[in-house]
Amino acid sequence: MASLTMPAGVTTVLLDIEGTTTPITFVKEILFPYIEDNVKEYLQNHWEEKECQEDVQLLRLQAEKDRELNGFVPIPVNEAEVQKIIQGVVDNVNWQISLDRKTTALKQLQGHMWRAAYASGQIKGEVYDDVVPALRKWKEAGIKLYIFSSGSVEAQKLLFGYSIEGDLLELFQGHFDTTVGPKVESESYRKIADHIGCSTENILFLTDITTEAKAAEEAGVNVAVVMRPGNAALTDEEKASNPLITSFMQITCMHKIN
């Protein structure tokens, strides 16, 4: 696959994570199973802590909203025995995960569990071999680097802060999650450009999802679609209508930002 020259006006590279900097398998086979395998032990070990109680209360409030949903799993009230409440929380969390839900309550608990796992060394964030050398090269050229992922900003910082390549957070100027808007809506990319303080045409967005690339492109952002092992296969039409790379090292930066 041919190399791609970074457009001359680009001052910022915006990066997706899953399938772009990091294997999809890391999220699907390590991060999410860790929650299911360890949620009960985590709750038992941290039950008396304020943060854990806040997580449980948020999950309980979400459960109240979910009462009408098919297969709803309730969380017992405070008068119940602690172990019954914990089991109820475990069952509710696993039910939400089985439906691939992304509620704030679930994300908050997951974030706190992952933080503990990263800090203890049980989990290390995975990045493809080509990512760090390319990011360092672009940063040396004066390019600003940002992340835009559906995972929370906290989860992003954990992945890169406790990566297999060490602490990579110093490479990034900032992080965005879907609180700025959905990744498949053009307005999200305009908001990011405003926040960074540049024009959308000054941004190069790298993602493995063509609908995200299309939304960014419609906002005036430069895009390239990343093809990695294990990513969803692209149609011939998607391949024809997007710049494609299989490695960050294929992107050549010909200009230096002062």
C-alpha cells in the first residue's frame, strides 16, 4: 500500500483508539471480560469506600430507569444484606454488559475497576508496534496529537498511561470522548476544532470506521482509514472512497510546525 503524505495545512492529528492505535481484541478480550470476571471481588474489597458507594448508587438510579426493559435485573435496596446487594449489582452489571449498553453508571464503575487493574499491573494498555515511533516523529515535527474515542477520557488516559510501551500521556495534547458528540456526526469534529483552536482542515483524523471518516470529512477534516488485522472488512466502495493505510509509518510528514 502506498504511503500517504500529510496535507500541508495539517497541524493536528486526531486519533481513534480501538482498531486504530490499539487492537480490537484488547478491548473485547481483555478489558470487558476483566469486568465480568472481577466485579464481585472488586465490590467486596471496596464496599466501604465512598467512591464504590457512589458507583452503586448511580447503578441503582439507572436500574430504576430500566424497569420497563426486557430482562431487567433489579438491585436490592439498602435494607437488604450486603452480600445480596452486591450480588444484585453483579447481576445488573453483567446484564448491561450482555446488551452492550454504555450507560454512564456502567462506564463509571468500569473506569474505576480498570484504574485499579492498571495501577496494580494486572492490565497494560496495548498499542500497535508502529504507533509510538510515528507519534514521536509527528510530535517532533510540531504536530499536536489528540485522542477521540467512545471510551471515556479517564479510560483513554489509563490505556496510554499504563501501556506496554510505558507512560505515553506526554505525547498527547488532549483527549475527547462522546461528551463532545457522537463520532458519526460532523458537528462533533467542528466542536473539537473549536476546542483545539484550529480550522477543521488543519486536522487529520485516523480511524478504522468509515462512517466516522465520512462524518469528519463532511466537517472539512482530512481523513485516513486504518486497516488492521481483526478490523471489520471494508467494501470495495469504502476502499475506493477513502485514503487507506495499514501502518502509521506510511504517513509522511513533509512539513515542520514552528
